Amino acid sequence: MPNTVDTASTPPAGDPNYLVGLDLRGRRVVVVGGGTVAQRRLGLLVAAGADVHVVSRAVTPAVEGMGTAGQLSIELRAYADGDLDGAWYAMACTDEPETNAAVVAEATAKRIFCVRADIARDGTAVTPATARYDGLSLGVLAGGAHRRSAAVRNGLLEALQSGVVTDDSEPVTPGVALVGGGPGDPDLITVRGRRLLARADLVVADRLAPPELLAELGPHVEVIDAAKIPYGRSMAQEAINLALVEGYKAGKFVVRLKGGDPYVFG
């Protein structure tokens, strides 16, 4: 028989990292270095509830402020072997390659995962490009290509914010929303408007609504054409109101999609 490969368990070529979420609440994290590189990482560690300790000869004003506010502890001195005692996680963020290498060596000996900021591949952990959105934590790794992972992270976050990508795991709460499609170009709809459209089960649209927005709707979405053609076919306002109310009563999330600002001539 020919050899077979389990692609589900085979790591992608060139990226041996295993993406995982760490619960650092109340757990000791040691960051060696207090410059701008460390500063960019400390906020997320503090937000995660970690017990953060910074060891550095000098720190930025922002890092000093975090220490003054009691968000972390700071020791203004050079790194010394043994500083990682009791740590669950470590970061080597100095501008001294020898010091960073020593931190990684101690971490490896003590089986503590350690990020090395200057040469990522020489650490035992890599910090992904991260973002948080509506209860979701996003993380992107690109084999050490930080600009690429950041670009993908930004694109995914924008797609979630705009409604292009949606999380359908939760049932939609019935409701009615009045959404303006903007001045014509579908890209000019508001972020909130696009998000509301992405939730819709029923859309009542007139001729002034950008047709490209309707094309983005899922196949399950019912669309009612209100027309509103001058001196031509037009759905009476009473009929539109009834469609909105009946859709809501049926447990649907209903969007009345108009052109421009829905509160002008609405």
C-alpha cells in the first residue's frame, strides 16, 4: 500500500508553532527588558490578569507608569540567572542578544515557555498577532513573518467589524433595524449598518438601496422589494410597516434598508 499522510495532524511546512491560549490569571510572568518592545506586550499580559514582573536596567515612562499604578512590579537591575524561578511564562525583550539568549537558556532548563523578541525562532514560544472582538480572541501566526500575521489579523478584524465575516453560533434575537445604505457606493455604508445586515433574516429594501449589499446576503435571507419608484410601482408605507411587524412577530431579525440616510425623508 502507498504511504498515507494524516494532513489533519501534520503541521504546516515552515511553521512548527502550536497555537494555544494560556490562562495566566494570577500566574507569574517574567519580562526581561523594559523598552518599547516590552511595552507593547505588557498591556495584554496585564489585561490577561497575569502577575507580571519586569527586570530591566531602565524602563520607558509608560512601563514605569504601569508599575506606579500597581499593574506590575519592576526591578531596575540587570538580568541574573534565577530570575525565572516560579514563572509560568517568560519574555526576553532586551536589546542585548547575549542577555536574551541567557533568558531563553534558563527558561528551557526550567521548562518555561519563553518568547525571544529579537530572534523569534530561537525562543520556545512566539507571540501571535492578536485582537479581541465581541468575546472572540483572534491570533495569527505566520512562521515569524510578523508583518504578514499583522496584516491578516487586521483584515480579519475589519471583516468582523464590517459584517463581511459573521459568527452564526448564537441564535439571532428578533428585532427591527432601520439601515441607510449611504450615498450609493456599497463601501460607504456604516460599519454598524453592515453588521445589522449580516444578522438579518428578512430585508425590506427599496430601489435606492445599493444592490451590491443585497448580493452579499446569505441564501436564507428573505428580501422584500419595496420598489419606491416615482410615479411607478411602490409598496405602501402601511404595507412596509406590516411586513416589519409581522417579521418581528415571526421571530426574525428584520432590516428596513433604504438609500442614503434613513432618517431623511423617511
